[in-house]
Amino acid sequence: CPSAKCVNNGTLILKSCTCRCPAMFTGIFCETGMENLNDSGVQRVFYSLIITEIKSTQWPEGTYALHSSMFGCPESSEFGWSTGYINLTLFDNSRNFIWNDDDPYTFEPHILGPYTEHAMQMNFCVMESNVTVFDDDSRVNRTWPTGNYCIYRTGVKCPVGFDEGSLTIRGYNYSLGGKLPYIKLDSTSDFALVYCCREDGNVNQSVHLPSEFPFILYLGPSSIKCQEIDKMDWKLDEFYLPYDNSSMMDGLLPNFQSPPMHTSHIGLPLCYYQPRGKRECMYTTDNGASYNGHLNISKYRKPCDLWTDVNLDLATSTRWVGEFENNFCRKTRWEPPGCYFNNKRANCNIPVCEKDNLKVFGKKRSYNAAQQNAGSPPSNALDGLTSVGTSYVSERPSSKPWFLLNLEEYIEVHAIVLYRQKVWFPVNNRYIGTYVSKHRWDFLTYGAYRCDDNRNPWKHKIFRFQCKRPIIGQYVSVKNFDFTEPDRKHGYFHYLEIDEIQVVGRPRMCGRRLGLITGDVYDYQIESSSLKDNDHQFAFGRLFRPENGWCARSTDNTPWFMVDLLVPLKVQGVELQGIKDGQNVKLINSFNILYGIDRNNLAIYQDPMGTMKVFKTDPSIGVSIQQFILTKEIYSRYIKVVPLEYTDACLKLEIIGCPKQARRDLWCRNYKYDLGFEVLPYHAFWMEEDHDAIRMIKTDVDIQQCIGHCQNITCLSFSFDYHERYCVLHMGHKYTRQFQKWWVNKVDVSNIYYQRLCFKEFLEVNECGSKIFLKDVNTTTIVSPSFPLNYGQGINCVWSIQSEMYVEIEIVYIKLQEKILVNDLQK
């Protein structure tokens, strides 16, 4: 387990390459700990290097679940929350789903999807905390307040004060994943949601629940409005499911019969709660343009005038909807945020938000976008230039034009910054939504997490959308929800214009492709149950390979395709691609994933726990990449794809996860880890005349005897012939140029080539560029990505160095080969 390093006195478990942790520590490598600080039960969560105090949840104790808003769960996973989902798909002849806003042009949900007319995903936030504390760090027995509202049941019974009810849903195909509330599964198309409801309080009497982050409750059993909650505003969203049999309701339930009702549908009445409090600091990135706090006193300590009383159209026109509220300080044009007193403008003293050591991402990354206007391509938004050249401008009419940025790895996104050049009609970004997700197209169907509230950038040329909390994802998208003229010519009046889009955040060193595309995963790390022919070998099963991929033999009844990552890594998903065969595409229809440390004892990936996960491909998208993100990441050396349904068992594969650098010692002279032999079927060495045949050729031996002979003379490689029962030992390896002509592939099926696997160390992957802050006499060293190994093609790395004094830089100059021809390589 060379990549596993236990911290905090953890003990390595060789069977799983994870760590057995001492009391009060947890995590794969015991990197997280819980320490009791005093008798009152207050806990501090800390990491092996940096100690960070994390408060226990402020939510009521016990086990229960809430519906997820588009911002996610009320608190992050460190506070005890887990996520799960039910994906509902209607049969082809069913009626459509309907939502409370029948106008698709202005529809803006607060409920996390994705959802379409024939499919809908219900997302859950599950709490399993036993103890909660107040901010004064005293142990409490926090209970749910009286009122008129509902939640989901999770444990063996509802929390104290709630009564149980169930709603049976019939006639859907469904799939489950993650951590779920209590659900009754009756058949392949029937299940029941179990609710916990109460009606022991006045819905108009405001009650106390945490008010720092959006969340969702169900409408109460006997109310047509949502329960009032301190410091929160609410909005009722309803989704209508095709439903015919009201007798399938049992017990105390949310008020499903609340108006308006659609015939033969049942409405799920969800109360979305939004904090009234705002961020009371400004960012210098946009000179305070995005500030929307509640300060209403000028720097001269004068009360601000109402914006409706100011001789400007800022508050009265729908063009500036949602930004110039009451008499709060706001940025108008070039000046920092201010307000008016007796119609005279004055700045406001707004504190600057604390600076974080964050990086900027986006430049030269890949993208998708709505149709462009002539001469304004989407690439302009990622060229690294602001106020220079042309912007990206969408074509019109276009309802809700959008721009999607692919960060090509997982980034902890803190903010999205838009730069613009044209801010006058008709190039107006009137109402912008910002999203982050791990799946490319989730934002189109409201399945992506929302970063910030939908905001009106007005005429600001720089606007920062600050996420309510950091979101980890690969795809960042912006969408223009303009509805200033909702009754006519949808999408006609305004363009979406972006001069530059920048993502502010931290790299997670995860969500990366692990190397089947780039060749960092070598042929010897790939194997399969069989192959169709020499044109469909296991080594061809790599994503993006322009020619044939891997196909199993037609008589292979149990096909599989496996990758050995050499050391256990965190794996977060896989990508599959079909093989073009004339007008057809060969691709498996469904598959399992097996994983583990021991190749002879692999486990089937389960989601939810206890249920074998069956991954299904979409045959309608041809050879396009299909991505499958695991709900819960796994720690594994082997990833094995087992086709379940197929006409031809064919695929091209890539694995997504957290890579490590492996420094291999090809000559096995100064190594730390000996991983045995790499194995390449259908490969062999052909000997030259001057080879030491007596010493290096062994006849009438099996494979174990051949391995023994190699170890006795410390050879580096050998080839073995199963039919003839002989092996040829070799002191060199196939990566040495003078020996390359000896090594051949596509030989008889009985030939296998073995080469020793020796490694010096396994390292974290170096970043491509960073911001470096030097203080006093600190020093730092900059190395290229993957140093001392090779780095990939087409990358552009920038290191920004800042210091409180002068900086001394020592540069090591290396002349690089700019171009090399095939003929030169052959010579």
C-alpha cells in the first residue's frame, strides 16, 4: 500500500490499504479527529496539520430528512448531513409532470432537480446527528418547535411531537442512490414516502430554526401557507405528479390538496425558506457591485433616502429588478457602493470581505454555449483578455441563453466573476443564474447546485457572484433569465454577453482522468476476459482512441474489462464511450463496477448500501462520452467493469479520481516498492544471436519456475510461452531504446511478457501554476506539473509570486526540444 499513509497514530490495514484509527479519529487515513474539549460535550474537529474548530449542528437532534433546495443541504457533510435521491421516470404513455409555474419562460424553481416533463429526481438531505449544541457550547436537548409543517421520516420512528403518514406512488420506473429517508418499497414500480407531520401550533406564529442557509419544509397538514420562521422569507413551490388514487394516502400528511390543483395530479407542496440576512461586506474584485447587504447609513452617518425617492429609475424600472431595495447602500455606476441623502450621493463605509488564498480558473478551458452572434464566438470568454478584442455574444432570439465552462477537474468553487464590455440595450444581462455541478448538462434541467441568488448585474462591467458556500464541481454555468417582457417575443429583446468568465476557488486534486487517455495507465495495467481479435485488444479500450476499442469474444459469456491502478486511489467515477461500426455503435447497455485491493476478492459497488448498483448507458447518444459519477467515492487499486446487457461487449474507458505520481525505477536498482511484474499478454521478446542462451533460456518450466529463475539472476524481464513451456530471461526492459526492436506484440495467444515493477515513491500531483505568498525570508521552489515525470500537452501554467519585500529568483534554464520527426526517432 505505497500510497496509503496513516496519520494521527493510525495503523495500516494491508487488506484494504486503509487505516485503523485510534479513538476520536476517523477518515480513510485517520486524517480527521473529534476531540472532547470539556465535560459539556463540545467537540472540535481537526485535521492532521491544520486544527479547525467546527461547531456541531444547530439543527434539532435525532434522525430525519428534508427535501434539498437548489443550494443543497442546510449544512455541509461535516455537520452530519448526507444526501440521497429517488429518480422517477414516467412510462411513455403517462401524463407529464407539471410544476406550479406553467410558464416555461419565467419558471425558476428553488427545488433541486433535475426534472423534465417525463422525469424527476427527488433529492434528500438526511440528518443522523444524536447531539446538537447552541452557540454558547452548552449541551441541550434541542427539539423541533411546535407549528404546522412536515419533514421526512428517517429512523425507526418520527421525532417527538410528529405523527406519521405515508404517500404511495405508483406507475413509475425509479432508481435510488445515496443516503435515503425511510421508504417503503412494495414492487418494481410502487414505493411509499413516509412523512412526519405536526399541526400543534399556529402557522402565523414565527418559530425558531437555523436561519443562516436556505432549506425546505413541507406544507403543514392543515394549512394553505407555509410556517413562519424567524429571520426567513418563504415561497411555496409545488410539483404535480400524475396520480389517480387518493386512497393510497395514510396517516397525517402534508396538505397535498392545496390549490391550485391540476386534474389527475397530486401536488407536492414544498416551502422554500430564504434567509433575510445578507453578506455585509464587499469584494474589491467588482468594487462592491455585487454587495446586497442591508447597510443604510452613509459614511457621514446620515440615513439613506429610499431609492424610490431618488431622481433615478433604478428602483421603479423592471430593468433593475431585485437590486435597488429600500434605502440600502448600492453601487450605481463607477463609484463604490453608496446611497443618497436629500438627493445628494455619498459613499458608504462597507467593510471589505476577508481575502482567501484562492486561485482563478477558466482561461483556455473547454466550453459549450448557446448559439453565438456573428463574429462573437464563445472562445472569447476564455481567452484571458478583458476589455480587449470582442466578447462572446449569444444569438437572438434565444430563451434563457447560457454559457458552460468545463474546469476539467473538481474545483472547490467560491465565486464566479463575469467581465463585460457592452452593458447597454440590447446587450443586457438582466437576471443571471449561476450553477456548479459534476455532470455537464445538469444546469439545463435544474439539477446543478446554485452558486448565488439570481442577480441583476445592471450596467456593471465586473460582477462577482459569491457562492453561499463553496461547491465542489467540474462544470460552471451561467444562464440569463430575462423576463422583462414575459408576454411577448420571448428571448428577443436581450443578448447574453460575456467578455471573460473566471472561477475563483481551490483545486481539489481530484475529479481528474487517471490516465487511460494520456497513456499514464500503461498497457500492462489493463486486462480483459477475452478479446474479439487483434483489432479489439484490451489495450485499445481507452477513451478517445480514434480506432477500434476493446470487444470481448462473441462466445465469452462472462466478459469483463479491468484496470490495475498499481496503488489504491480514490475513485470517483468512470467514463464510457461506444465504438463506431459503420452506421451502428457498439456499446454495452448496462454494467456493474467491481473494486478492491485484492484482485481475487473484489466487491460490487453498491448504491444505496445493500443494493447492487446497475449503471445504464444511453444508446441514443452514439459515440459521445457517457459519464457515471459515484455517489460515494471508493478507495481501490482495481476497477473492473462487468457488462450485464449487451449485443456486443465493447467499450472505451476512462477512470475519474485523485491521481498520484508514481516514480518508477526501470532498472530496479534504487527502489522502495517492489510490486512484482507487469504482465502483457500476446507479447514476447525475440532473441539476438549473441544472447547468452544457456543462462537466459529455460525450457520445460512453468510460469512460477520462470519467475524464480528471473529472481535468482535479478533479471528485469522475460517472455513465457505456455504451449512450448519455455521462457526467455532478459537483463534489459522494453523501454530501453536499444532493446525496442526485440520486443513485439500481436504474437500467439500463448505468449506473455513479464517485466519487473519497481517504484521509488508515490507523490501527490504537482499543481499547474499557483499563487505564492512570501513573507520575511521564506523560500519556495517551483516545479513543473508531475515533476520529475513528464507533463502533458497543451497546458499553460502561471505562477504568481507576491512578497512583502524584494524577491530573489533563481532560474534554472532548460532548452526543450521543440519538434522531433518520426524519422529522427527511428534513427
